[in-house]
Amino acid sequence: MTGDDGEPGAASQGATVRRPPRRKKVILAEAKGQRGLARTIVELEEQTSVGEHLVRTLVRAQLRTALMMTMLVVAGMTSLPMLFYLLPAFADFSVFGVRLSWVLLVLVPYPLMYGVGAWYVRRADRHEQDFVNMVDR
């Protein structure tokens, strides 16, 4: 009989026999919730009718937000010229030798567009998070 090192009789001299370690069963804690998530992800990837509905809902929500923000910017940008046209005395008012109409036309649009843009990003992120939460259910 040969031992581990190939010498005859080494196994009979009291060398311990190594046994492979026992196998352990690993159980994932989230197993039940993952089946539904995997099914939804497959439906999204394979473009099934349920997946198409979920994506269409997300796109509609984002389009509705974009159109609402666009209307808000257009209303804000057209309101100043309309105000100056309807109230000529307001347009003729001067601040530090500069007509108020020019000051407002230069200063108002940029903060308005920045604010609407930041609001849009926040709303789009919320729509995407709602979509992810709906998929995870």
C-alpha cells in the first residue's frame, strides 16, 4: 500500500486519512421574491404584452411630464412680452437708466428654465423609481 507521498507503507504508519469537508446547503433569503422579479424582468426583455404595457406606462408618464414642463416654459416666456404689450407704461419704466422690460427679459428666463429643468429631472427620476418599484413587486 502507498501513502500520499508515494512511499510504500506510509499509510500504515498512522498517517491520518483526510476526508473532504462536509458540504453545506446555502439558502438564499430572498428566494420567494426573486421568482416574481425574474418573471417580470423576462417579460420586459422578451417584449411580452405585460412588459410592453409597463414600458408604455413609463414612457407616457415621462412624456406627460415633458409636455407639462414645455407648456410652463412657453407660458413663462410669452407672458413677459404680452405684459409689455398690454401695459406700455410698465414697459417704459426704468431702473438705473435701463428699461425694466430689458432687465426682465434678460434676468427672468434663465432662472425659470433652470428651475423647470431641475423640477423635470426630479420628476423623471421619480417616474423611473416608481417603475422600478412596480417591477420589483
